Amino acid sequence: MMSKSVHLTGTVDAFRQALEDRLKRAGATIMEDPNAADISVSLGDGSSADIAIVPSESQYCEADLVVRIHDLLVPEGAELWGSQAIHEWADWIIGGAEGEPNSDKQRHWVHVRDATDALAILILSEKETSGNIDLCGRRSWSRESIIAEISLLWERFTDAVQHTHTVSSLTGSNSPVSPSEAEVARPDLGPLHNALLRAGGDGWRPLVPMRVSLMEVLAHRGEGSA
């Protein structure tokens, strides 16, 4: 990646802050004046810039490169960028799991760190990419598997806080949360993978495990309810 000056526009939320931080760590300079920047990047519905990063449902944007993000998992929460189902399930479990959890379709969750790593490569690459690219996780995850994992993690956390761990609570299921057995239709990740290869990256290889993602979600929801 080369050093560039970047102008960012769009709603300031946890996703934009994460992208800005990632660009800075990669050597980019964030510019307030779009005319002084090497490249302009807009975030959000109706975006217009050199590169537009938009939610999956976005219908309109003008840019040389449009990156459409599906099922973004931001532990702090970022309502514009994906379903809030995981956060709602975490609140449901923290609150005692009464009634029924909210329903949701299977999703291809992608952690914000993996997303911003890929976006930084595309934005700062010397080789320009154009067209439309979809970005999401590689596997689909059902409501049942996610809720089961959140429940396990929350039980272990409360046992640790209350000093109520038992042998069984510590030696229970240690395997990572399982993806859905029946994969649902996924956006085509080929253009993203190839664009990252052309830009000098290793292709699309998201690294953050789902278990780590859910632990971070619980940590942030717990802070909010403390």
C-alpha cells in the first residue's frame, strides 16, 4: 500500500472511526478539504466519491468503485451497516432471556476489523479498482448457533465474576461456534478477492473468529448495561 491523503465523508459512527483509524495506521493522511486529498471516500447510502462504501440495501451512488457491505458486525454497534440482531440477542441474554429472541435470517457476518483491513488495501492501492464489489463473510450463521454461543460465553463470564465456575462449566463446549449446516445464497466474493490480490494483498481472507466477535459484542453490551 502507498501513502495517500484521503478525504472521508459520511455519518460519523463506529464503522467510520474504525476505517479512519485503519487508514492512519496504514500511513494515510486524513484530509478535511476534498480538493487537497488524493482520493475521496464516501460512506453511506447515496454516496458519491472516487470510492463509495455503501450498505447492502443502498440503491444509489456515484463512484468509480462501489463497495457494497453485507452483514457488517461492529461490536460497538453501527445501525446503518447491517442487522442489529446480534446486539439484540446479546441484550436478550444479558437481560435474562425471557420470552422469544427476535428472529433473523441467516447472515454472512464479517467483523469490522476484517472489513476495514480490506478497505484500506483497496483505498491505498497504487492499482485502481473500478466497478462494483460485494463484501461479507464467507460463511452463513443461523440465529440458533449464534444465540447458543452468546449464551455459553455469557454464562462463563457471569461464573467468572461470581466465582461460581464448576468443572463442567469450564470444560464444556470449547469448539468454535459452528456455521450453518445449510449454506444460504451469498454475494459473489470473487471480485473482492481478485481486487485485493491485484492490490498486493492476500485476497479475501477474513481472520477474526466468530467467537471473538461475540465476546466483543458482549463486552460492549455489558458496558452499556453496567
